[in-house]
Amino acid sequence: MTDLDPAHLENFRGEVRAWLATLAKPRADEVRVWGEGDPDLQIFRVMSEEDERAHLDRVREYRKQRFDAGYGALTLPVEVGGRGLPSVYAVAFADEERAFDIPPSSEIISVTTGLIGAAVSVFGTPEQRELYARAFLRTDWLCCQLFSEPGAGSDLAGLSMRAVRDGDAWVLDGQKIWTSNAQVSEYGFLLARTDPDVVKQAGITAFLVRMDTPGIDIRPIRQMSGPSSFNEVFFDGVRVEDALRIGEVNDGWRVATATLGFERSSSGSGHRRKGGTVDDLVGLARSLGVSSDPVIRQRIADVYVRTQLHAAMVAKVARANAAGDKPGPAGSLGKLLASDNLVRIGNVASELLGSALVADTGEWGQFAWSEHVLGAPGYRLAGGTDEVQRNIIAERVLGLPQEQRADRAPFSQLSRS
Ligand SMILES: Cc1cc2nc3c(=O)[nH]c(=O)nc-3n(C[C@H](O)[C@H](O)[C@H](O)COP(=O)(O)OP(=O)(O)OC[C@H]3O[C@@H](n4cnc5c(N)ncnc54)[C@H](O)[C@@H]3O)c2cc1C
């Protein structure tokens, strides 16, 4: 019997269910009644740092038990400490997990385990795997992703942070930005330029760094939706031991692209829902007494159709996973549809609410829509912007000609405006 045999997968599901039942109660069916409970329409969770830490403690406690039970790295190869299972097993695990009352995961947990834990497992030395990857996969330590810079987001390979060798260490100088949850992370995973005299992708190296190393200054950025979950992080003469280098010197681009690949293929297990839904729009229209308005019905029906299209795309990717295929660039369609729907849902809510969206009238659920509307643009950027997803679809799904590239010269010769 192979891992792709349905009976094998069913056995696995049974094992997982039995294990989950030893530590959590089945989750009661979530019947959402408009007007009752917490409206929770936030796309990015608004929490004080104290509440965020308390929440993370609960999630980490669960993740440690999950790792110790052998479910911490299902899809990683056996030779680097994983179970070597096809990704359909991670999807099945997430399905089973959703049926139990375990603390909802959060972005930094997925980044630490799904991206960085996986990257250090694959590219780290056996010592780094034992010391760091294990601790990240188990969430003993949290690790933020220090990739983006003020001049390098979509064009990540254009990053400017310098790492200069000094004996057994490297000295880091530069700035990172949009670093989610840097305040609560023990470690950061960063990319720095170690050779400016080769084409930009060729001179990058990946490092881990302890976030309390002298010379690191974390400054929170206040988002328009309320929270300050992401940060600017400044590096001024920060010394990092060579033992914290992940992968070969100047091979960081390979590490980075693999890490971003893990991001695209992560199952999103245990995630809370993001923002308002079509059902919430229907509830809002009814509460405002406008659900018979023909124009409003058209607007809500349009978002419903698009939501169904997104669900069909997610199901298609899951089927490809189940058959052992990689979703590849088609995954960009799912991200694009998801972010577009969030914006459209927010637009319909804004039309329904008018000024009540910005002035808290005290009516249940109305002001909560402003949190959805303010959060939606961030979702269009995070994890690759809508325009970048469209480029991927144009070039790699539709086979249209590639964009003009004017950056083939060594990094030090590129004009950087
Ligand atoms: C909520 C949130 C959390 C984040 N968390 C992290 C984190 O933890 N760690 C981290 O490293 N980064 C993080 N980011 C940063 C994120 O990865 C970047 O915002 C993203 O890659 C875009 O980069 P940028 O903001 O520099 O925009 P730019 O790349 O400067 O783009 C600006 C605009 O130009 C468009 N554009 C750029 N290039 C092209 C092109 N070739 N063709 C067409 N249009 C183009 C973009 O679509 C965008 O509209 C986060 C961002 C958000 C919003």
C-alpha cells in the first residue's frame, strides 16, 4: 500500500482523530447568527501585545504536543526529520484539526513552522537541524521573516542589507521592513548581500539571527486597521556567528525561493477565518431592511459567484495535491481570487453602510466592517501582490512573453533610484 492509497490516508485520519480526541473537545458547529456574539470581521487580528503573547502561549503549548506526537513536519523528507508524506496528508491533518477545539493558529506560527522550520531542515547542517529546525518546528522559539526592505519587496533579489565577513562572524548593516511579529520572535531569518559584484540573485546569503543581538532595533509600524503587528527592523553593526549561516555563502537566493515555495504550499492549518463573508453581507442587508433591493441583491450575488469560483479553485488545487501533483503557478489564481473577493465584499459592505462604516453607531456588527475594509488592502500585498500574481499567471500559466528585464548587470552596477 502506498502513501497515496485512499485506505492509507483513511487510517492516518483515524489516527489523527484519536490523538486529537485525547487533548481537545470536538468543536461545536459554527452557526453564525447575525446580531449575536463577536462580529469578528477583522482580516488582520487586532490585539494588544500582551493578549497576543498570551494567545501565542496557548498555540505553542498545542504545537509542542503535536510535534512530540510526530505530526510536526508531515511533508518534510524523512532524511531531514520529517515524515515524508505527500501534501494531501497535511491537508487531511488540517481538516481533522478543524473539527476540534484547539487554539486558532496565527501568522507567526505558520511562518516559524511552515516556512523557516522547513527551510532550516532542508538547507541547514545536521547540527542546525537539531538545534534550530527542531526548535522552530516545535515552536520552542518563534522566528520572524526578515526578507522585505524599503527598496526590495516584489523585487526581493534587489535587497541591500550588507553582511561582511569578520573572522568567524558576519557583520550586518541595513534595514528590513514589514517584519510581522518581530516583537514576539526569539529569532529572525534574513537575507543579506554578501557579494555586490555579481548579478543580484547570485550574491545573497541566508542567516538566522537572535532578535536580542546588540545593534538590532525593532520599531513597530502602526497599521491603518489598528494593530502594530509589523515592524521596521534596523541593523547597525550586528555580529552573527558563521554557525548561524543557513546554506552556502552566496546561495541564499535558492534558500529564499524554496522558503517562499513553502509559503505557497502551506496548508493554512488551524487558521481563523479572514474578514467578512457573503453570509455576513446577507445578514447586514437583512438587518438594514434592504435585502429586497434588486441592485443590492445583484451586488451580493456577484460576490457569491466569485466566492464559489474561489472555492472551486481551492478544491482543484487540493485534488492536484491528492494526486501527488504540485499546484505550481495555478496557486497564484487562488491567492488573487481570495484577495479580490475580500476587497469586493468590503466594497458592498461600504455601499450598504455609507457613513455608518466610519462612525461607530453602536449597531451590532456595523463598525466591525470598517476593520474588514481597512484590512483588505494589506491582504492584496502580503505573500506577493496582486500585480505580481497576475505576472505569474500571464507568464507561467498563459505562456505570454516575459517582462523586459533590465537588471542582468552585477548588483553594484545597477542604478537604484
Ligand atoms: C500584512 C503584511 C505582512 C507582511 N509581513 C512580512 C514579513 O513578515 N516579512 C517580510 O519580509 N515581508 C512582509 N511583508 C512585505 C510583503 O512581502 C511586501 O509588501 C510585498 O512583497 C510587496 O513589496 P512592497 O511592499 O515593497 O511593494 P513593491 O514591490 O514596491 O510594489 C509596489 C507596487 O508596485 C507593484 N509592482 C511591483 N513590481 C511589479 C511588477 N514587476 N509588475 C507589476 N506591478 C509591480 C506592486 O504590485 C505594488 O502595487 C508583509 C506585507 C504585508 C502587507
